[in-house]
Amino acid sequence: MPHRHQLNPAALAELVGLDYCHEGFSLEQIQKGGAVNTSYCLSTAHQRLFLKTFESDLINQLDRKQLFDVQNVIWRQGMACEPVYLSNTHAFQLDAWVESKTLANSGLNDKQQITQLADALVQIHALAVNGPTLDLPSQWAKYLRHLPQPSITAEYKLARTLASHWYDTPTNDLVFCHNDLSLQHVTVQTPRIIFDWEYCALSNRYFDIAACIEVNGLSDWQHNILLAHYAKNSHISIEVLADKVQEMLPLVNLTSRLWYRCAEEI
């Protein structure tokens, strides 16, 4: 069993004081936290909970209370695990434990994985959620402020060029999006549960699809399957879909590059 001191003292003290944990608990680190955040299975005598610490807030400074409330709305619509507790300092969150394989470890073949990934995107984009609106150029500006100025001249110029593409998004292309949908975020159970909503927002659907392609490192063949299946189930022509996703790929690539460079700085 991992030692409790894997959590910082303030987080540990807050956990110990919770009703869920007053009879004792154990923590096991698990591989669900992404590139920066850390995730645990918290076990008590009566239940298991998913615990995630938010080291990424050193980069993003996300509104955790707003995201907790949005996740609660998504849970009530059947597509997220139940958010249970947000720490007083917003340093960690507890969610209900979901016992399910994900697309990443399901044993499904490539085509099955990608078609189910496309299905998940279609479902997410149909959610009725009044979440925050993604202002991507403002996000780039925050990332750029974290980085040494002489090293980001090219990225700064590119961000200025691409900002107009983002702000030109037609209203009918704005839907609720995940913005970081990987195979390990999608369960294979019915109903389908989606994990890790920390980048969710009202956003450009084609950016969300492009981000999904990027984060999963899809090959051209997988990329084409994803688009074909999404087009079929969203009633958007494959030609329009392919063109608009292609337009968003440079924006996704810039976002990813800046995020990872910031992560290296912390």
C-alpha cells in the first residue's frame, strides 16, 4: 500500500477530516491523471472513490468549482461519474468510483475503438450543458506568459495569426465539447461514461474532433474512420467535416505545444 505522504500535508489533513475517511483509508496511485495531475484509488472499509490532485492548475488556473458543477450536470445526464467532493482549496476532487474497462484496455480492435470514440464525440456534442465558453487565444496568451520570451517568437506570431480563425467560428458550430478525449477517457460499459472533464467547454466541435485525433495520435486510416463515423451519426457531410477539422488541426497543435512546454517549466 502506498504511503499517505504521497499527498501534501494540507490535502491529507482535509481528507482525514471527511466523513468518508473517518474510519481510515488507503491510497493507491493509478494511471488516470494525464501528463501532470495525479490520480488515486481511495479505499475505505465501505467504498472506493477516485481522487485526483490538480497539479496542472500551475499551468491552467481552471475554475474548479465551476467544473465540479458542470460535471454534476453531465453526471445527471448519464455521461460522467458522480462528483462527490471538491477540496476547500480546490487542490483535489473525489468522484464516485467507476469499475469499467475503457477503450484503451478493452481488447477491441482498432476499427471498433475508433467508431466508439466517434460515437462518444457525437454524444458529448449533443449534451445540454451551459458550461464555460472556451476562449482559446486567451488560453494561448496565458501559456505564452509562462515561457521565456526569446524562445517563443514563432509561437507568438502563429497565435496572433490563428486567433482570427478561432473567433470566426460560426454560432452553429459551437457545441458542448470535451476538448481532450482520449481512448482511456471512454468506458465501454452501457451507458457510456466519460472521464476527465477538466477542459470541457462550449467550443468549436471541429476543434474537439481535431483534439481527439491529436491526443490519440491517430493514423490517417484511423482519422478517416473517425470522421466517416462521426459524419454518419451527426448528419454532417464528410466533405464539410474533413475540411473544418483540417482547419482546426493547427490550432490544436499550437495548444498542445504550448501546454507541454509550460508543463516542462513547472
